[in-house]
Amino acid sequence: MVKEVKVPSAGKPFRNNATFCVGTGRIGLALQKEYVEHLKVVQESINFKYIRGHGLFCDDVGIYREEEIDGETHVFYNFTYLDRIIDSYLENGIRPFLELGFMPEKLKTGEQTVFYWKGNVTPPSSYEKWAGLVENTLTHLIERYGREEVITWPVEVWNEPNIAFWAGSMEEYFKLYDYSAKAVKKVDPRLKVGGPAICGVETEKWLRSFFEHCIKNNSPLDFITRHCYTVDKPIRKGHFIYHGIYRPTYMIEELKETRKIMSDYPQIANMPLHITEFNSSYVPVCPIHDTTFHAAYIARILSEAGEYADSYSYWTFSDVFEEFDVPKSVFHGGFGLVAFGSVKKPVFHTFEFFSKAGKELLYRDENLIVTEDDSRYVIIGWNWHDKSEGKPEQSISYSLTIPSIGKQAILIKKQVGGDNANPLRTWNNLGKPRSLNSEQRKILLAAAEPLQTDMKLYERNGYYEAFIDIPGNHLCMLEILPVNDISDTYDGFDEEQIYGL
């Protein structure tokens, strides 16, 4: 069945925040060569504005130190590695979305840690020293990078305090938040601070309690943060974890729910909402992350999430990531948009396509958006198919009637799915090598690129006609650009005499 759509000549602003922020593992990974190479690949094609990750205060970055001098303990702040990390971000055109955490060894109150790299999640032994750490770090960043630059960097207090990433109680998190937020504002009142950075456990209880605490205690609060993942309980099979996966609209409903809760508090209702982590699976060994299914699935989320959230930070941009351990192979179900060897995964192109979308939204449904910007159309279509639902895979087809932008145009189509932009399939055909030699890497780099085709469009009665077919687990982007045809200036150029034109 073909869906016929007559695209209107005017629409509404497309609230497309897909490139506002992207996630990373702990920021200390920015000291690794391949991490920076992946960041360059991402920024060249997508150009995210901010990057957010864990570990600012962990000991691998090495900021907080205590030294014994003449029998007295003196606090010392070492910014050597932090400077290198922030330098590499700014050199690649991306700013930090700062997350305050985890606990330095010298400030911990217990041994509870998370991840392979053992981030300590206990409350501080001294809230005053913690506040001093926050204040001195921000002051240093201002001295190095300039006040007007640093005040544009959002500051989030901690990560997921409603689960194992915080060993204290809810009330202790609120205390940490208060000390942190006041320290931020002490450095400069224009700095933006927020939280509570919760994941989807007891969401309403945590949000309402946090809002009421901040209102009652006049705690500084400029934006709200939370996380969204769209799978159910994990099932382990050997090295990998699988889940049942919810429909992508599950995340959209979570955003609506959050906005509804916020609307009950006049002081909170109109604050920015930042989703500082989102993905399907919340584990870095789930093969779904590497598939063409995922490219189409995430596209559905990006098509609408901006109606409710001011940002939604994909977790993460790179497979240089070590929460569960050092990754064991090129493809291992990692979170990244980019796999080892700088190989782009299918979902990389989802963000690349949305980074090119127009500012005006002319049409949207469950599988397609049509946008316009500066006499140029960008159409993005997707068709995710979950085999576990037991339904046969079907193509989705559209016949579009689109207002013309000139007598002649070129339609350029890029397609992800099947044999195209599917390096996971190619890696499987190569025998699943754990690491790549130079020839295998070249093969995968080529296999990771979308199929590009083009055709001419001619105006008829003020419109173009375009047909789109989207097979199951495919993603496509169509650009329609006006053409100034100067063929008549080429004397003797005979298309009929040129085979294959």
C-alpha cells in the first residue's frame, strides 16, 4: 500500500535538538588517541554542541589531592589532565556539559564503586571540601578558558542517584545538590546548574521530591535532567546481553510524563529539560546498538523528542568505553555511534541525517518527516521492524507531492539498511575478527557508508512528484536541491551517444 501525501507549502518550526549534546564514557578516556579520532569523525559529520560524561572528579583525572605538610593536611588541586581533556574538546568544536562526580579517593566515606574503572559513589567525608572542589574547578576553568565561555557550560550534579550510582539516601543527595549548586553560583551566578539526573526508577517520587526540596529551600535550579532507556530486563547469553525492546514512542511518553510533572510546579514548569543520557539498551554489550534496526528505531525518537525536551544526549558517541571492561572485539554491542577503527555504525547516520534537517517542519508521521530550509528540502524516512513481535516485515511506501523550488531539481537519496551502511554484516562475513588489520579496516570503512543515488525532478503545475520505498529496518534521507540547468551551453554534448548516462 502506498501512502499519498501532499506536502503543504508552510509548516511550523522543527524542534530538532538531536545535535545539542552527546554522551561519552568517563572523560578521562579523552586522553586516549582513538577516542579523539572518533570525536573528530563525529564532529566532521554531525557537529554536536556539547559532550557529557562521568568521572570529572575521579582519580584518573587527578584533580583532588591532599598532602601532608608539617603534620597538617593541605588540599591541592591538580588540573593537568583536565586541561588536556577540555582542550581536546574545544579543539574539536564541542563544549563540556559538566557532570559533578564521582567521589575522589580522599573524600570518600565508603568502598562502594561502579564499573570496571571503580568510580566511587559514596557521599563526601566533608561537604565543605566537596564544595571547595566544585568551586576551585570552575574557577580554574574560567581562568583558563574565559568567563564568557565557561558560563555557557551547563553543570549537572551527580549521575543517577536513584540507583546504585549513589550510596546515600535521597536526602543525602539533596544535601550534595545544595552544596554543589551554591558552589557553582558562588563562582558566577550566570552559570546554569541542574539535576537530579535520575534514570527510570521511582521517577515521579524523585522528581516531585527534588522539585519540592529546591522550592522549599530556595536551592539554585536552572534546568531539569533525567535519563531514558527503552528496554526491559536483561538476559545474558555468553559475552552479550539482550532485552525485549519497547516501541520508540515509550521514550516520547516518558518525556510527556516528565513535562506533566514539571507543569504542577509554576517555578519549574518552563525550565529546560535535558535528557543527559538516552539509548535503547542501558548496557554496553547489547548487539542491538550495532544494527540497522537501531538506526531506524532511534530516528523515530529523534523525529519527535524535541517537542518535549531541550536536549537528548545519545549515550555514547564512541565505543572507546570501559564500564564493563575493556571491549573484547570491534563489534561488541557497545553504545557508540562509532566502532573501533573509526567505523561508523548505522545509527551514526541517523544523527548525521537529522543534523542536516531543515528548520521548518512541513509533514510528520510515524515513519517520515519532511523539512525545508533555505529553498531546500530534507526528507528523512525510517522503518524499524522488531522480529520478536512476530509480524512479517513490510516495506512502507510514499507518493509525495511537494511544492516546487524551481523548474528543475535534483533528488539525492542516501540509504541505510540491508547491504548498505551495515558494517556489522560485513564484519560477520569477515569471520568476526576481534581486531582489524589494515585491509579489513578499509573494507569495513567502505561498508559503513550509505548507498547514494540521485535523479532529476521536474516541476509540473507547481509541484514535484517523488516516490519513496522504505524496506524493513531501513533508514533514508532525501535532499531536494534546485538546479540551474545550463546544458544548452554545451555544443555537441549528446546524451544519447553517452552510454550509461
